[in-house]
Amino acid sequence: MLVTGAVDVTGRVVPGASWDDLDPVEFDRLRRLVGAYREKADERLALLDDLALARELGVVRTVPGDAGADDAAGAGSAAAVGPEQVEILLAGLLLFGRPESLRRFAPTHEAAIQVFDRVDGLATGTNVFLRWPLFRLVEEFLARFRALNPMREVRFDLVRMRVPVYSESAFREALANALIHRDYTAPGAVHVQWSADQIVVSNPSGLPAGITVESLLTAPPSPRNPLLADAFRRAGIVTRTGRGISHIWREQLRHGHAPPDHGRSGEHAVVVVLPGGRPDLGFARFVLSHELGGRPLSLPELQIITRMRRQARMRTEDVAQMLAVSKTEARRALFRMVRAGLVEIQDAATPRRSWMLSEYAEGALRESAEAVAAAAESPVREPAAASAANPAPSPASAADDKPPAAEAVS
């Protein structure tokens, strides 16, 4: 049975589990992921044999055993551990376990993808529940994501900008967070629920102690399951900084979408809603122009510009509250934007000082919107269906930390 505990249950030994419960295919899958994500991953992992890789990730332990015992039988070249036996931690089972072993030893582990509506004309009706190891789940869910996620194209000078309905990078972080940070002693599945205008990713666990919905963006990284978090980082699936929530926010905004919503999260579930629908291509084009010019916009800048497009003037305390920082930090961010020509100060010498978008920013946003409206938008490109049986493009093809899938055109 699953070992339970209040603190990092995935770091506990699973009684009765053996090396035979781990699948060599899953070790190869990790090596493939490392090769695909390259500079984001720990490339040393791809050079290790299965047992050395598991030891490097800290998801197995070797302990003294009977001199004649071969508890690592079935590990091939990794079996030469002498008079030691291999103990399997729950993290190792979740990452590399065979499905039948996961059902036996980790009965609470399950993930589901459900599609409720048509998405941009794609007829769907998916309702799939899976008990697979985590890296396999990530690949399968990303394949299904790509099959459902059409692209729109907008030209910017000599660049053709492909803007997806949803950011793959944001979705991958949200999915990984749900799998990494869930409480594996709690019943219930990790859910991905896709509808016409949003994706909802949830896990059956409350927020970590001391973390609130309001502090998610600014709270220091505090993974519930550090071994899983480390493995996902070293595989290149998530950001190495541990700031996945910030990454999701930035990706949503830079692609011209509304920010993610964590308002449904509470004591028994963590829920992130990724608003979708038609992206604001004019704003995405504005963001792209800064990235191509070597001056990408930071998350606070994206948040402030997005809010000022709806609220013409903001006080320093308004910005501080929105960013969940002190007034001093908010003022510092605003002055950086003044120096960059993005924001202007109103009534600077009075107690009523406020901030608004600069004439340059207003004009550039207006010009981008007009350019998008005037251009003949390319038809929606329907992606080919993909699944585990029909492999998707390699993870390296995802738009990770780049302009919204920009490419040069002749």
C-alpha cells in the first residue's frame, strides 16, 4: 500500500516495491526529454545507466543486503550492486514505474484530460483517465494539447508570428506543477479540463502551508515533493528557477491572453484557469517588437501595461497591490518603465501623483492593433492529431521562452 505522511511522502520507501517495478522504457524517455530540451536540462543524466540515473535523482536507495541476494535483478547492466539491495522511493515509482505497479503501490495516482466543447471548429469528446508514470503523462498530455491547439499567423515586418490559442509553455508549467505539487496521499485525479474558452488544470491538494492565492506570484519556491520537482527541472520540463507560476503569467500575457486565475484554489484543491479564446494579436505584436529589439518586457511590466490599457491612471499603491509587493518596490518598477519610455508620471510634485502609459506606448499599441486589423490574417492551421500512439513533435519544437513562435519570411 501507499506510504502516507504529512511531509514529502514521495521521499519514503515503498514497502514491497522492487527494481522490477520500474520500466526501462521510462528511463529512456527521460533521456529523450533531456536531449530534446537540451540547454534547459541536465545533460549529464542522458549519459548514465538506469540505476546510476535513479541514484543521481535520489529516487532509489541502496542498502546492505544478503551477500548472495540480487535484489536489483532485471536491471540489466544496472544490476551489479554486489551485496546491496535497491529500495524504491515513491518518487521513483511515480517517475519510472510500470502502470500495473503504480496501480498497486500508488492507488491515488491518476490523471485525466477531458474536452467538453468544440475548440475553434475541432470536434472533440475526450474523457480519458490514465495511471501512467509522470514523464509519460507529460508527453501524452502535450501531444493531445498540440492536437487541439490551432495557430494564427500575423506578419511583423520580415517576421511571421504564429500565435497559438494557448501557450504551450504555460500549459506545460501548469500541468507539471499539478503533477509535482499534488499530495499523493489524497484521493482524486489531476484534471485537465479543456473547453472552448479556457483550460482548467487542478490537483486534489490544498495550497502549501503559508501560501495564499494572493501570494502565489511572490512566495519563495516551496515544492511539496522536492524529488519530483528536481527531476522535472533536470529533465528540462519546468523552469530551473522554480518560478513556474510567474512563467505561466508571463506566457499568458505575452501571447495576448488574460492572466491565469487561481481564484478557485482552496484548502482541498489547487486550480489554475488559463483563459483562451482569440488572442489579442495586436498586444502580442507589441510584445514581440520589444523582444526582437533586444528589450523583452518583464512580468511586472506586462502586468502594468495590461492594467493601464483598461485603467488609464494608477496610483503607486494600486500598482503595489496588483503586483503584491511593497510601495517601494512598485515605485522602483514604475521608474524603470519611465526610463524605458513606457510610462509617464502625472502630478509628480503633488500627493496625487499617478502613472499612465506614455505617448510612445499608447502609439505603439495603437499601431500594432491597426497593423493586425489591416493585414489579411492567415487561416487557422488545424494541427494533425497526435497521441502516445502517434507521437507529437519533439518538446524542443515548443515555443519556450521565445517570441510567440516567430520565424523569418522572405
